[in-house]
Amino acid sequence: MQRFFIQKSTILFLSLIVLAGCGKKNQNQAYQQQAPELPVETVTQGDASVSREYAASVEGVSNVEIRPQVTGYLSKIFVDEGDYVRAGQPLFKIEDQIFREQMKSAQASLITAQANLATSKIDMDRKKELFRNKMVSEIQVKEAEAAYNAARGAVSQSMSSIESAKINLNFSTIKAPVSGFIGRFNYRLGSLMTPSNQEPITLLSDIHEVYTYFSMSEGDFNNFQKQHAGSSINEVIKNTPAVSLLLSGGEKYAQTGKIDAVEGQFNKTTGSITLRAKFNNPENLLRSGNTGKIILDQFYSNVILLPIASTRTIQDKIFVFTIKDGKAAMLPVEVTGKAGDNFIVSKGLKAGEEYITAGFDRLQPGMPVKAQKKMAQQKKS
């Protein structure tokens, strides 16, 4: 009797195992039948253009410090802060009475020197005549010639003093060296002006053209050089197309610019190099100190293009779904930029591989998935 119960229990246990295996098999088959069909495409290569933006600062072609050349009190101000001035226009006046007196003194010294010159010439000519008549010695003639030459030197020195006085007198009126806009004044009427003042009186910005300075990383700069023909950086710059300027408010500046200079070396701290682009500024819309962004188009040939809509971004990382062995796989990809609606892929996908284009919002890695048949295949079948 006991043996009978043991055999019956064994048969029951084996039956349960068989039933469990069949249930699991049926469940897997049902799960496979429920695997969604999602559209897939093949990775392609092509040419692309990428607009890159670089933070830029604006400066006038000439930012001139206005400083005094002579010492004196600031007596007149002919312009106001922010005024537009023309080259040669008077800006400031330094008290010039002392320079006028120096001019008068130099002119009086010249008159005296010229009188001494005339007297010394008469004496020299007279002694030469007496020497021919053997009435004076040769030494006396040479002394007269030396006195005459000294008198000539005194005349030249007096004339130089007059010119120096004229220069100081002219410097007492400070004029605009270039056309441009006047900046903020650092001194007011009555301030003592000296050439050694720590700050300039003001700044004058010539902004009929402006320079924009922006920096590129080493990688971007290497690509920049490769994209444009030229055996030297000057030739590369010459063949570079025009660039655009995006103003701080987001609007695009009407004029296009041209890159015309590159810094001689990379910054060791930032690992970047500075470039300069020049823009015309006919309406004076740009001022020194403006900021914006340089828009530079960079061209890539034979690169992998991946639709942005076919990717998922998680914590600033970009992923794409593919199908491997009937299951979904999520692959990370690295991109170098955007070209229209596509990412330019630098790593993660190769030409010829397939990726899921849509319907992966709730898809998880490892879930069963099928590639949807394309229309041409469906019609053929």
C-alpha cells in the first residue's frame, strides 16, 4: 500500500513539471506573437552643413585713448559724452597761458641770437680782412670764426625753442585723432592734466567698421583649416566664406563679415584659439563692448546622418534603438553637430546598419521586437 502511494505521488509530480513546461512554452510563444513591428531604416552617409555659434565680443577698428601731451588745468570741454566727432575736431582745452609765454620768450631769444649772429659775422669778416693785410694773427681769425659758428648755433637753438613752444601750444587743444564716438569722461573742468595721468581723459571709438573676436576649440579649428583650400593660414582665411553675427537680442545683423585674422597660438588655459572677423557698420548699430555670436557654416562630406526624431536623449546622452536577435537594443551614439533634421554621427553607428525610426517611446532594451516590412517587400509578397 505504501509503495502504491509513492508511485502515485511520483506520477503526479512529473505531470506537474510537464504541465509547467508546456505553460511556459505557450507563454513564450504568445509573448513572441505580441512583439511589436516597428519601422526600420538603414544608416546612410552624405554631405552636411552645420551652422556653429561662437560667443563674440565687438570692438571698433580703433579704440583710442585720449590723453594730454602737456601739463595744465582742463579749462574747456567742447563735446559731450556719447557725441560723434570728426577727425581733427577740438575736444578739450588745457590752460595755455604758460605756453604762450614760452612762445614769446623763445621768439625774444631768437631776436637776440640773430643780432649776435650778425655782430659775430661782421667781426669775423673784419678780422679776415685784417689778416690778409697781416694786421692780426691767424688765431684771432679762428676765434672770430668760432664765435660766428656759436652764434649760428644759438640762432638754431632759439628757432627750435619756438617750434617746441608751438607744439606745446598746439597740444593744449586736444583734437580727435580719428572719427568716432566719445566715451565717458574721467576728468572734469579744473582737473590737473599731465601725460602721466593714470586714466585717459576718455576713449574715442572709430566704429565705421568693427572687429568681432571669437574663440574656437582645437578640434573645430583643425576642421576649419581642413575645409578650406590653402597651403597657409592666410590662404585658408582668404577662401573662407562670409560669416554672420547674431546680436545679443537674438536678431541677425544685416551685414555679413569676413574672417581676416587668427591669433598666433592657442591659449594654454582654455585650449582655444581666437579669430577675428570684420563687419561694416554703416548705420553705427554696433558699438565697442557689444556682445553676440558668430555664426560659421562648416561643411562635412561623406558623414553618417541620423534623423534627430529617431533618437532618444537621456541625461545629455543620445541613444538610438536597433534590433539584435529579435530584441531591442539601445546604443549610445556620439554626434559632432546638427545638419537640419539630422545628427552628424561620429561614433556608435556605421553605414549599412539598421535602426528603429519610430514607435520606441515605451520600448525597453531586451524587449522582443520585429522589423516592419517595407512597402516594396509587402507588395512583392
